[in-house]
Amino acid sequence: MAVPKLPNDQVFSGGLASSRPGSAGAGSVVPLARLPTELVMTASGAARGTPFALARRLRSLAGMSTHLRPDSDRRRGWHGARGAALAAGALALCACSASPLEPPPRQCPPAALQATFTQKVNNELDLLFMIDDSPSMAPLQQKLLAQLPTFMQELQGLPMGLPSLHVAVISSDMGAHSDTDIGCTELGDDGALHYAPEGTCTNTTLTADSTYISDTNGVVNFTDPIASVFQCIAQLGTSGCGFEHQLASIDRALGADGNGPPPATLGNFLRPEAYLEIVMLTNTDDASAPESTTIFSLNGYPQNITNPDGPLTEYRRNGGPRSPHLCQDPAAANPMAYETPPILVPADARGTAAAPTLDLLNCKDNDSGSSAFIPVSKFVSDIKALKTDPDNQILLSGIIGPPTPFEIGWYPPVGGQNLQSGELWPGEMHSCGAQGGDRVSPNATQFTADGSFGDPGIRLAEFLNAFPNSVVASICDPSYAAAMRNIAEGGPLVTPPCLTGSIALDAAGDPQCAVIEHVTIGATTTDTAIPNCAENGNTPPCWSLGTGGLNCSGQQLIITDTTTYKADASSVAITCTLQQPSGSDGGCESLPTTTEP
């Protein structure tokens, strides 16, 4: 199941106001910016920084009960509306039961909470699909193609309609240099966009010279339904190189690799102010290596277990002294040490002498300098450099092989030269696939019925997780519908998280909120106070508060603009007055007596 992550910059900040006599002073403030780091909302949405953690810390610091419940909403409207989720506390007054000799009850004072959400003003989305076209991908491509109409329907069904959209397709084939025939060309597609009809499709209906799909505010470069056009150019087939360079292909296609200008097919696909969303569909891990690499060659050694890099099989992308992976062996003498997966059967292997296996844990990209492959960190920095605000302008999505379990098996060789008696070759076992199937890990928990499989996506998962906004799904999911919906909704790039509750009202019955919009264009930042639509006759720009929709059971604040800005960065600072609840015993919760946390 795909799990969107929250952006790192969605931080609760500001202060908690106090007016109780005897405190640090009337109107004194507990500055949330000085609270411990667990109040920061993280990309994972884990307990550290979630609204629950915030409420717990505020209770311990301020002696008050604040109840916030997070919701799973991830959307917001395009064009002139942006959603901003608001935290709220329950409205409650003291219900103290006092005798004539007791002091009068106190009314629970209000509190102010500022929630700042960074979000783009414009509605432009540049969407790049990287589709693995290696020989094992046939059933998986068909599954994706069947779900593409659902994906486009989700985009079109966003609250304010289809975004200003660019859609491009690339393959995983970047070739692989070798001194022997491995079924790969030198450069493969070299990051070029696919725009010609593929598979059984004969006409994309794209206009002449178009290399990607474009639907920019109703102006289109195609005539067939957009889902049909997408299907037509995305049926890449299975003739690509078996040593897939997924990350290098993305890097090259976008001109981010530092190896000269991007392919001519990229054209004007990338818009500086637009969101960039990259979607990967692949069943094996990334094997991106430099063009001059020798890892896919025999290098003068025989094709057998005596080769220093091991036999020239797909295992070169997984193990051996120049492996792209480092893992821990829990049964080794030093189970905490990180080593490359072995070529020879180790002493602590399980199974039988004829069919040994080895379980490895906590595998990661080999960034030690011994790897023959390009470090994942380079691809992360390359892609982030494409945007001025990458944590908020870039969303990564991957339908990949589950990173665990990671298990190695040893098997009788196929082919080879000068083989030794009883020689066994290593091979990575599938982390998902047919239950009980050939080379499917016995520790796998996800199974398929269509012959498809997935290998541990160690490097791909590390790449995805390096971005605050990412969606990850399994290549072995029976349907990609849920993943396509989450990807189409745009995750946290589209809307901040939804929080439930109620906001204090003023005497006129309007929410007590102040909204400041910060828009940066070039070197100039403009701050504008946005009025309540109910107070200015619904004249844009203005904001309105209503019941949350789109799976949001709380409240959302919608800002309606007069135009669509093309801003380099923008944010909305929302400050709302909350009602402090009474204590569980019917009395008022104590207020802080100091401004220090």
C-alpha cells in the first residue's frame, strides 16, 4: 500500500498565549520555536512531531489538554485554491461546582497557535514516468497500462480539475558497456523521451514535433483522450538492457547529471516554477554505473566462480567486492559489520550443501568507495538541484520490489567456462513473487499469481526516502490502482495534513484566524494580509473556512486568488485562536507560569 509522507517544512510554530494572573505577565507567550525538536512534523508522520506529540508536549509544558487528531487527507485544489489544514482545540468552559465559601470558577482562556504551511501558488505539474523495459517486465507493464486511465481520472477529479500538465515517458535502458555480449547496447535510450506509438497502438494523436503530453490550462497537443495517449506511448516492451539504470536514466533525461545538455526530446518539458513528480515502475534494483565501467565485463577472466567479480550474471548488480550494496550478516562473527554480499558460500550459510542460502539485514547503498556503481547520493543531489525549493517542489513515487527480505541463494551454473565440480553460482532471491516459486525468498510475505516478481529495491528505496515527499508501493501489488490514486493526488505537495477540531469564533460568528501570504518572485518577497471572504463580500483574494472534504473530517481553509502566480516559492501563515478545554475533573487546566519550556 502506498504511504505518502509529509513534507519536513510543515512545522507548528508561533506561541501559546497566557493571560492568567500570576503568570510571567499578562499576555506572556510560550514560544513554540523554543520547544524541543519533537514538535517538528517529520516526513514520516511518526510520533515525533505529529499533532499527538505536539498535544502531549503542550500538556506537559502548559498544563492544558489539547486534543488533535491527524487525518489521512493529502489533497488540495489546483488553480486558484490552496488548502491549509488547521489545528483546533475543543470549545469548553469551566463547569466548576462552587460553594459560597469557594473562590469563583475561572473561565478557560483562549490560546493562539500558528501553523505555517509552505505550498506553491501555481498549479503546474511536470510528470515524468520511468518505466522498466527489461525482459522480465511484460506482466508488470500490462498491469500499469490497465491502471493509467484510473490515474488520469484521479488527476481530472481533483477539486479544481486537471492541473496544468506535462507528461513524459522514459525507459530504464541506458545501455551497459561490456567486453562480451550481454544483450545491451552501449548507451541504450540515453534518457530520450518516448513519444512514438508503442505496442499495438498505431497513432498517438500528438501534434507534430511533440515529444510529451501537454495539457496546459485547456490547451492540448493531442486529440484522443489523454489516458489513451498516455497508454499509447507507455507500452515500452521488454527489449531493454537487463542491467537497468533507472536512476541514471532519470538523471540524464532531465539534464541533471552534469554530462552536457539534456536530450533534445526534453524540449520545454521542465518548467522552473512547476511541481516535478517522478514515477518509477521497476522490479529490480538500480544498477546505474559510469559509461566506462568494467563491472559488466569478464575483464579477461573466465565465466565461472573464479572471476574476481563472480560470474557475469545479474548478481553483479547485487554482490561481490564491487557490489552496490552493503549488508549485515546476523549470523557472522561480527553481526554489526557492513559487508558486500559474498560470491562464495560462507560458513554461516543455511540450507543444504547443494542449495545453501544466506539471509542479510539492513542493506543499504555502498557509499564506501569500493562500489563500481554511481552512489545514490549523487542522484539525490542532482535531482534536488533542479528546483529552488526541492523539498516542496519535488515528489518521488516508486512502484518497486520490496527492499526486504534480502536473501542470497547458490544455484547450479547455466553456461559458464571451465566449471569446477559442484560449482554453485550466487543469485539474489526475489523479495516477492509466486509463493513457493523458483528463487522466491521463503521469507517473502507478498505473492503473485501472474508470474511476476520483484527483487529488493535497496538503492531505489534509499533514493525515494531521501525526498520528504515520496510515495512507495510494491511491484507485486495485485493492482496498482491504489498507488496510482496516491500518485495522482500529489501527496503532501497538494495539501497539508488534515486536523480535526473546532476553531474559536468571534462575536460575529466568524473564525478567529489571521492569514498572511508570502510570495517570492525572484529576489522580492511580498507579504499580504488576506481577509475573510465573509467580511469582504467574497472579493478575491480572500479565505474561507469550511468542513473538510476529500477524506478530511476536520476543517480546511481555502484561499481564493485573483490570478495564478508563477512564484519561485510561497507560503501561507495561518494564526487561529483556539479555546482551551477544561480539565477532566471539571476545573480549568493550569496555565504555564513561565515563558521557558
